[in-house]
Amino acid sequence: AQSVTQPDIHITVSEGASLELRCNYSYGATPYLFWYVQSPGQGLQLLLKYFSGDTLVQGIKGFEAEFKRSQSSFNLRKPSVHWSDAAEYFCAVAMNYGGSQGNLIFGKGTKLSVKP
Amino acid sequence: EPEVTQTPSHQVTQMGQEVILRCVPISNHLYFYWYRQILGQKVEFLVSFYNNEISEKSEIFDDQFSVERPDGSNFTLKIRSTKLEDSAMYFCASSESGQLNTEAFFGQGTRLTVV
């Protein structure tokens, strides 16, 4: 069965420092992978997605993620974190091949805190 | 920018009572979804809905749950006879199509507390 693991529950970084949030997936075929962000009081917002092709994908707000099939990982990165990036980040995989972006399996999320 | 809106933002209900969580999807969207997140746990898929019927549902979505699009604009999740373990954040989402390359937009969630 498909699953997503985010090993870090809570990460704190200093403003301006680089960030990497880890995500590992379990999926039998080529996965369709997503990163969402949830700011306090807000809904889930799509940051980026990977379907195929270039394994380094660019998203909004300066985020990028790299798909590594050999490691079953899809880690999210940002070179310089801003205080407004403090939020909860969710990695997700599409439930079925050919399914919609609404049928997703999410990880537990990683809460990011940013120190001034 | 169009957005998915959910009401109420927080609802407290007594165990055994029925609750209806409401969602207004983006107006030209055709696919609708409900997810829930129990505190400290994963966001879990509940159900997807298209063309006035359920297209997919998870094991969580048992007979106590139902969904409806009563008036062409709202999309509701009804929980009959709520249990303590139904306490969670419930997210609604909608997408224009059922294709993977079409983004699903999520609402801000309704926090349901069953006491």
C-alpha cells in the first residue's frame, strides 16, 4: 500500500538559513508527488508537484524539491528561509495511478518554526 | 482569487449528535473531496464526489458519513451520531477535473470537537 513518511515532526531554523524537509514514500509504480503548506488558519496550498521528467522541480515561494527514485525520497528545499515560511508542510502521493489530485495520501506533516 | 470556503471554522457538538460541515467549492469545479486530520496524525482521504455521486471513498467513510451537494453550490459532509473519535480538522477540496495535472484547492478546514 502507498504511504508517505515525514520523519521530522518539528524543525526550527534561523531566518536566512537553508532548509530541507524530508519525505519518503512507498509506492509500487512511478509516484505522483506533492508538497503542500498550511499556514495557521489557512487551507492547504500546493507548493509544487512531480509527475515525470526533470527530477528537480521548482515551486512557488522559492521552494524546490528533488525526486530520488533510488532513495524513494522527495525532499523539499529552500536556500534561504523567511519568517513567513513558518507553517506546517505536508508531503503527499497520489492515491491511484490515473487518479485525481484530490485523492492523495498525506504524510503527518512537519512543522517549521523560524527563529529571527 | 477564487477559493474554497468552509463553515463553520470550529464546531463543538455533543457525542451522538448529528453535524453538517459545509463547503463552498470554487464555482467552475466539478470534483469535490473531504479529508480529515485527527490531531497529531496524518491528513486522511475520506471521499471524492463527482456528478452527484461518490466516486471513491476510504475505509473511514462508513455509514455514519454522507455527502451531498444540495443546491449546486454547497458541498456538505454529514456525520450522524458523532463519536469522540470524530474530533478532527475536516478539509474540503475541489478541482476542475479529475486529471492528475489539475490542482485540487483546499479550504481552511473546520475543526470539529465532539464532547
